Amino acid sequence: MGVNWLPEKFAKHGGITACKKAKLRTANGIVETCIGLAKELSIGQFTLRYVEVSYGKGMPEDTFLLGMSILSQFKMVKQGEQMTLSRQ
């Protein structure tokens, strides 16, 4: 899995309740996490279905990380200060 990180409060609000315990290595060290399944995940105008995500405590509540399992589905173009995602 390319790690897709959601804050715990956000995950639970979105109905992600399954928890397969795991530990992830981050730039800030090891983080204990739960792995669950998001039935639907929207990024701007795009909607992905059945995305494996990790969630838990140990990172700021306003931090969302998209891993390669999601990013590899998009073409990213950066022009100046703006980055645009489009479907491949």
C-alpha cells in the first residue's frame, strides 16, 4: 500500500471503523496506525472508490497524505505556484 493517511477524527466521521493495527515509519519516526477501507474518497472533482487508508493518532489533525496508490492514478503538472491534477 502507498500510505494514504487520514486524521482519526476525519476517518471515523467518514464511517471508516475497521482497524487492522499496523506501524508506519515516517520522517518523524514510527507511528501506530489503523488500516481501514474508505468506500469513497473525493479529491477535488475526482472520486475514488474502495481506497485503503491508514488513520490514527501521532500526526497533526490537519494532516492528510496521499500515497502512490492514489497519486499514480493522476497526472500532476506544476506551473509556478499551482499544481494541477488530471486523470491519466
